[in-house]
Amino acid sequence: MADAAGRFAPTPSGPLHLGSLASALASFLDARAHDGRWLVRIEDLDAPRMIAGAESSILKTLESHGLTWDGAVLRQSERREHYDAALARLAAAGHTYACACSRREIADSALTLPNEGVDGPVYPGTCRAGLPAGREAHAIRVRTDLEPYSFEDVAQGVIEQAIEREVGDFVIKRADGPYAYQLAVVVDDALQGVTHVVRGADLLLSTPRQLHLQRLLGLPTPRHLHHPVAVDANGAKLSKSAGAATLDPAAPGRNLFRALGVLRQGPPAAIARSSAAEVLAWARHAYDPARYRGALTVAAIEES
């Protein structure tokens, strides 16, 4: 598959931790297994979340762990004209509308409680017919319908979701400016020629929303592979916002060994103290995404 391409798309809101390294490693191994390009994209649209120096730290960490990317690093903050064009196309076709609802109003009038894997309660369509008199828009939403979206994830099997019932019309741009992840990611994946999306299982149920936008915009749908995410002793996903420990810069081989454990790849104890190059060589030979099946979370592999 000479035209295969995967990507790692971190948000520069802090340094990489074990969970984010595992995600980078999973997408890297998958791209190389298909003789494809591995791209790095910096998702920096939400300025208040950005931390000075985080992007440089992330790129240096990838390099020190032998995860070398192809081509230039892409930054979403430099690509707003592409999102503007996509939004204009959706609006011209009648697929979007302005929404004045606050989060509290949505919570109070929601049709159902939040579904697992979905951010917030199901939007009831309050502004579908137009903004209430005297109200200003807080966001732009895309119209959905009850037709189920179905896709087959390489590891997790067939996933189906009726977006209107389970999510509701979702936000693609906030009134204060930033584009939502759902729109930006489908535009960027298409423009970069991404064919293989490999990411954590916490994003599994956001995929139908991306399929919906790809269909409306006439964009190709990549192959999807969702790997287990690392969780702490309490079952919470490791994250920068929750204070996940940063990686030991002096032990890249050990970090990769632990990341392989998160990915259920079963690295032998004999390579636990090997160099990053040696661990990667083993991983590229032994990589088997079938080991992700049936697992959405894996306890973080601690130092022994």
C-alpha cells in the first residue's frame, strides 16, 4: 500500500505521557506495517488550552524515542481557511444552523442523559428552525438524522450509532471562533491523504460524527483502528489534565517497552532495558493489532 498514510495528532497542552506515547507508537507501527507515511499534526486550534513550549517538547520526545515522521509538521492554527471553506460548503447546502443554547439550557432540555463516549447530553434540536427572538448564536451545529452510521473498526468490530438520537446535532464551530475537533479532523485527514486512522478507544464513538461530515462533504473515509487506552489505578484515563506523569527522558527504550504493554503487544522482559532502537525493531517485527480486540482500556504499566 504505497499510498497508505497514518498520523499522530497531539494537542500541545503539555508533554507526552505514557498514554499519549502509546497512541503515537500504535499509529507509527501501523503506518510502517503498511509501508506508509507517518505524519505528525499539531492540533492547536483551542488557544486557551495551549502551553508554551509544549509543541517543541512533544516533537523532541518523539524524536528521542525513534518515532520519526515523514514530511513537515502540520499545524491546525495555520489551516483555518480550509475549515472556513468546509463550513461554507455545509452552510450553502443547508446542513448547518446557528444555535443560541447555553450548556445549562441544553442540560435542562436534553432528550436523554449523556451516552457513554459522547460529550454532554443529547441536543434536542431547540434552534433547528431558527434562533429564538432576541438571542445571539453561541455555536454553529450540523444537522443529523436517525439513519444509523455503521463502520467496522479493525480491532473493535462493527460500531453503529444513530447520531440524532444518541448525540444530536453537534457543534462544528463555536461562536468565539475555534472550530470543533470533528470538523477539523475530517478536513485535515482528507487534505493530508490519511488512509489509516489509529487512535485511542476513547474516541471510538466520535467516529460516526466524522463519517457524517465526510459524507456531507464528499470526503473519503479512512480505515479505523482504535487501540486500548492507558488508565490509572482508579480506572481513569491517563491525561495531561489529570496530572499524568511525564515520561523519563533518560529511558526512551523503557518508555517504549511500557507503551507496548499498554498496547497488549506482550514485549518480552528481555528487552525491558534495551535501547529505543532495539525495542522499536522488536515492535515492528512483532506488531499485531489483533491483540487490541475486546480491550478498550488497559492499566498503565508501571515501573518494576
